[in-house]
Amino acid sequence: MRWLGPVLVFLGFLILLKEFQPAFLEPLKPYAPYIKDAFWGVTLVAFGFYLMFRRTARRIVLALYILYLLIYLVV
């Protein structure tokens, strides 16, 4: 649970940045529908990889999925 605090702080900063500097996320805007539509596919693939892998690879899969979730929530 230690990683949850920094993730939430980073998410908060991204949302504030989106509110006050919308041009910051402008490069992601054309990809927003694709990011939103692929949510369940990405979730299932990440969960499958998480179940197949061990320790270090699980952490990498989890980190990549959290990064995707941050982009999903901000875009």
C-alpha cells in the first residue's frame, strides 16, 4: 500500500495540470477515444500477464497497468 500514496498524489497533480494548463495533455487528445475504448482489453491482458508471471515481471506489469490507468483517468 506504500505505492498508493505517490500514485494518488501524481494523479492529483495531473488532474490539476489538466485543469490549469490544458495544453499539457494536448498531444494525447487524438488518442483519447482509443485509450478509453481499449480499457477492458488492456485490463484483461494485464491481469492475464500478472497471473502468469512471477515477482519482478509482476511488478513491471503492475507498473505499466497503473501508468495506463493514470492516462485513462486524465484523458
